[in-house]
Amino acid sequence: MPVFSFHTNVSADKVTPDLLKQISSVVARILHKPESYVCVHVVPDQQMIFDGTDGPCGVGVLKSIGGVGGSKNNEHAKALFALIKDHLGIAGNRMYIEFIDIGAADIAFNSRTFA
């Protein structure tokens, strides 16, 4: 049930269906989860600043039942930061990604929780 959400001030024309598919594939791969459960949500054109400037920046959250935490997050960050930099032009020092290990009873799909 991984969910990756990313808010950015980059324009919507750079957030292509191909980028969303690539993020979905990377999330499935790094978390060892079926892509059929991965949801990607990118919100462009946000009014944002980072370090006091309005250059390209973003903030993201990766939620998953397991697969995140500790040293694993460094590998996840490496893959996601590289993909976002390559496609949206956001430098690594202008974005944050938070990793959240969500309990199976705390998220629902198809009318029921995963617990």
C-alpha cells in the first residue's frame, strides 16, 4: 500500500504521466511491494519557498506498511531524490522526503484495512 505524495512549485507541464509511472515503479522496487498497490500523487504549481528563495523545491512523504525505517531510508532517498532531480530539476538540498511506517490497521483499501 505504498503511497508517495510530493508537493512542488515546479510547473504542471513537467509532471508527465511517464514521470508518475517511473515513480510508481521505483517505489515498488525499493520497497519490494507489488506495484498494483502503489499510489503516486504529485501536486505541482504550489506556492513554495525553500531556503528563502522560490527556486524549484519540494516536499514529499512516502508511507508504507513496513519497508521503511532506519538505514533503509537512505537507499530509498537515494533513488527518489535522483529521479526527482532528473525529471523536475529539484536539487537534493531543496527538498525533503519523510518516510512513515504506517500500521496495517491504520489504512484501508477496497473497503477494509490491511490488518
